[in-house]
Amino acid sequence: LCPIIGDVDTNKLIHLFFAKGKRWKRLRSTANPAFSISNLKRVMPIIDDSIKININLLKEAESSGKFVDLHEYFVELAFDIIVRIAMGQKESKQFKSEYCQMARDSVIQISNNIFDYLAFIFPWLGENILEPFVKATGKLRGDPILILMGNIYKAVKQRKEEKMKKNEREGEENEENLNNKKWVDFIDLFLESEAENNEVELKMSNGTYNKKEKVICVSM
């Protein structure tokens, strides 16, 4: 791994693919239920909706008589689905969403930027100087990875607040709740699989492990 990532045992926002040991096991146990067949079926309405919108966009292009690059439409569809089910976007915004482009840029920039190159060449520099610099200046530089992480953090926080409000009015099965059950994304599924306690004590020496950060790491 790139040294700029830091210590995978103590970095709060290490995601499932970079985690190891007991932290990986915790993140994996949270992610597993979300990928069951029954839960994947609950996510399908969002995927179907994005596909239908993509087909309509292709029909509009056909009726206008212009040539289209199908690859662009398929890529836009794929990232639209990712943003909707993993980052909290409420509706399809194909060819209109800045977050879809950010997601594409993030994939390209992983281990493929000047900071990562320098960190691989000079590990100490990457871990002690570049890592805090990259985090502190992420928004100023328009870093797509850090901006997306911030958006996911906000989405998880907002969804947890909505969940708490729903729990306060227990027993109410109104039309709004029924509609919300139809449109379920991975943030909802990860929150459902969250344990009742809000915090888990790590047996290692890295302090208190916040469950909100756990959901964010799994979403990434």
C-alpha cells in the first residue's frame, strides 16, 4: 500500500479493501448482510430506474438523428448507479451530476498522482508530511477522493438522523414510510446491520472505534 495511506490499524477511515486483521473482520461482518440476495433485491428498484432513464436518453439521441458513443452512456449509467446506491444521491442525474465525474476521476487518481509517486519513493515523507498535507488541502485542491469521502460522511450522518426520527414515531406506517422502503440503498443496508451500541472498544491500542466511521469505511 502507498505510505500516504498511513497505518491501516489506526487510520480512522481505512476502508474494507485496505483493512486487515480484526478491523477487516468487523467491516466484513457489517458488509456481508448488505450483499445477501434478499437485500440486493431491495436495491434493484434504484438500478432499474437508472437503466430506464439511460434507455430514454438513448432514445432521445436516436430521435435527434445524432451519432452516440455507447461507451459514454454505459459508463454514465454505471457511475450513476454507484453514486445513488453508495453515496446517498436521491435521484438519477445522468450527464448532469458532478459526483459521477468525481467518482470517475477518483478511480483514475488512485495511486496515480504526484503525491502517491513521492510517497512510494520517500515513504517517510509520504507518511509524516504528505499525508497530513493532502488531507488539509483536499478541498482547496479539489481532490475528488476527499470530496467524495466528505459527501459520504454527510450522507451517512443525515441517514442516521432520519433513522432516529423514524424510531421516535414507532408504529407509524404511513405512505411516506412505505415509499422509503421501496428506495433502499447500501447506506440504509449498512445502517440496518449496525449493532445497537454506537461505539466498539478496540482491543488494540488505537482507542475508541466509532460505528459511524465504520459505516463510512464500508461504503467506500
